[in-house]
Amino acid sequence: MAASACYIVLGLIVMVGLKGAEAQRAFYVFGDSLVDNGNNNYLATTARADAYPYGIDFPTGAPTGRFSNGRNIPDFISQSLGAESTLPYLDPQLNGERLLVGANFASAGIGILNDTGIQFVNIIRIYRQLEYWEEYQQRVSALIGPEQTERLINGALVLITLGGNDFVNNYYLVPYSARSRQYNLPDYVKFIISEYKKILRRLYEIGARRVLVTGTGPLGCVPAELAQRSTNGGCSAELQRAASLFNPQLVQIINQLNSEIGSDVFIGVNTQQMHIDFISRPQDYGFITSQIACCGQGPYNGIGLCTAASNLCPDRSVYAFWDPFHPTERANELIVRQILSGTSEYMHPMNLSTILALDSKN
């Protein structure tokens, strides 16, 4: 059989198995622990969530490598696409038909900069994640042929979450860190934003055409920072300043890139405002607290890691934060609701429902 005919037959078999190409939109995830769903399980690193009580509310009741009590943001986005959750790229089960669902390349601890998270040693830095996506595309091309692969990639939804660790696990990791001696905060933000623009441009070059780009959350308000820096329960002003400098400049580069490309490829996700809603009015969202982590120890349960020896809240659904840094499953679900249908305050220039409606007409 000729190679092209072989591709067509294989492609038909695989697409039928996935309920048709039109019904299935591939989904790719890049970034850090907020969106990692298990890649770090396969690496020799301390940045991992593969032990109890992580995953306590996941459908299997077992830890998965997600930094959550259950599902994370990518899981809820997959659900909104009518798809199963993507597998971590390093998962041996990611092959055959499952490749066409998409893949998650995220790795806890990474940042925009290569020196972010160096204390975690073996993590998949962002440019390596992009190389893995290119490798993935070659694997898919061998399965369904180059034309179908290009269609799959160009028609996919992409999520990228970066930036928080460049502050928490780099600039502010220790007093007088190397980066804080090198740059004052406004110049550091300009530097990492310029580096982020290169990453986003590279994503476009290798096929991304719809990319959700999340800003940082309110960095100074997470339980870990309250435990270390808060004097009266208020958010850390310095970390909040970092987020307030970073997020508007991220929107600026999104606008610049979209203008250069001539299309709304990049979509800004205002996760800072989404989190501030919980933090300023937790009761409005059914939370009893947005300061104390469900799992941890010390003030605000914000010290150290979430482990079997930690304090553990009995009802995770009433906590905004699961561990010292990461939202609970319920908070993740609320964030994705805003991604889907949020106003321009939360999603710029449009929300995910609008994207899906627009793209379904093409």
C-alpha cells in the first residue's frame, strides 16, 4: 500500500475511534504546577504531588501528580471540550488514538526563565516542553499523516501558565537572590515579559492558533506568602506589586502579538482577578476561608509541603486553597467557568465559549 493511502486508512480508523475529527478538538497544556497533571511523577525531582493526600477527591481517590485535592484547570477545560483529560506527555499510555486527544507537557516548578526552579533539579523547562510538542507532532504524523496532523495542531486549543514561579521560586526565593541583585522589580518584570513574548511567538511558529495565556494569581495572598510575610493577615504588598506589574504587561504583549499576526491567536486569562474575587468575598463563592490552606502546617497551613502528616480539612469544597500555593478542585472549577463565560474583565479579547462558537463556523 502507498504511504499516502496508508495514512488515510490509519487516519480514518483513528478519527472514527475518537467520534470524528469535527467533534474532537485536541488540547495541549504547557506550564507549571498549576496545570501539571503528572509529568513530574516520571522525573527525579522534589516538585511532585504523587502521595496522599493529593488526589483525595480525584475520581480514583488516588494521587495523580496534580497539585490538587482532585481535578485541576486543564481537566475542567477538557470537560468543557467534551473530551477526556489529556495524559502527561511522559506517561507511557500516551500512544495510538490517545495521542489525538492532546497532551499535557507541564512540569511543576518551572518558569519563564531557565534558572527558575533550579532547586527542583529535574523539571521540564519551557523550551524543552516546546521541543516535546514538536516530537509529539512527529509521532502523530506517523499515525495520521502530515496534512491531518497540521489540521489537528492548528485546530487545537492550547493553555499556557507561566510566571508565578519566576517570582516565588526565583526573584523572591531567598533574600538578595541573584536575580533581585541583578534587577529592580520593574526591570525584572520587563525582562521576563520580553522572554515570555519569545516563548509565545515560538508556540505560534510550531502550530498553535488558539492559546489561552493565564496571568499570575495574586501572588502575595496565597497561604505560603501569608505565613511568611503577612503581619496582620493582609496580602504581601511586595508580591502583590509584582503581580500588578506583570499581568498588565502580559496583556500588552498578547495585544502586540495578535496585531503582528493579524489574528486573535492569544487570549489573556485574568486569573489574578478571578482569585481576588475569592479572596475578597469568599462567602459569595461558598468558601469559609480564602486564607487558610486545607492541607499544610504552621500559620495559615502555609508552611512546608502538603503530606500525610499535615493538617487536613474535612471538607475541601469550602476552602479556596488546597495547599500553600494551589487552589482546590472547586476553585479550579470556578476559574474555568470564568474562562468559559467571563466578561472582558476576566477574558481578553474574548472568552472560551466565544472562541468555540467562532471556530465551529470555520
